[in-house]
Amino acid sequence: MKMNNIIYSLLPIMVGLCLPLMGIANGNLGKVLGSPFTATFGVFLVALAGITFVILVSNAPLPTANQITETKLWYWVGGLIVVMNIVTFTVAPSKIGIGNLIIFFVASQLVSSLIIEHFGIFNVIKHTINWQRILGVCFLIGGVFLIKKF
């Protein structure tokens, strides 16, 4: 495996390790601020400061007005998904527990990834669903449930 691939494989693992902490921190922030939505706004302000710093340090080019206006509208849906993600991680842990939140989060991502790859939705490379992939998802989801149960 190339070094870049190793780094790109470690990044989601590192972020994944932080997701339970994010849920706990966001939930506590929502309680202190009195609203999960206010907490989400605060988290986005911190994120804005963080990404601004990264852009400045990395000298990443800013998009032109043409690039922004010519971008397909649905490409911006990630922003809405991030809002749903942060609000969910702010509200749900106190209702269903951080472990259950992660179980549902992981299971739904696995299922949607299989469907998206199977049909090549959004022009991703097609990877047909077969019994081995389904069994792999079942093992992963089953493993998560076992870890939560015991």
C-alpha cells in the first residue's frame, strides 16, 4: 500500500475514533447553551475558524465566482448533511446513548454505501452487491451489536 493510501486510510479511523467524543461534547454543549441548534451553530463557528486556519496555512486557492455559480446545486448537499449529522450527534446521545447512535450511524452508512456502489449512483465506480459483501456488512453490524450488548 502506498504511503498516501495509508494516510488516507488512517484519517477516517482517527475521525471515527473521535465521533463518540463529538457526540458527548455536542450533547453537553447543547445542554449548557440551552438548545441543540445553538450548540450546532457554535460548533460550526469553531469549524469555520478551523478550516479558515487550514486554508490560510495551506495556501489553498479560493474558488472563483464562476466556479461557485457553475457548480451543480446538488454538490452542496454535503452542507445540509453535515448540519443533520451535527444536530443528530448533539441530540441523540442523551436519548439513545452514544453506543446506539454509533451503531445506527455505522449500519446505515454501510447499507447506503452498498446501494450507492451497486447502482453507481452519483457516478461512483460500480461494485455489485453480492452475498459476500452482504455477509461482510452483516458481520460488521453484528459485531457492533455484540460489542454494545456485552
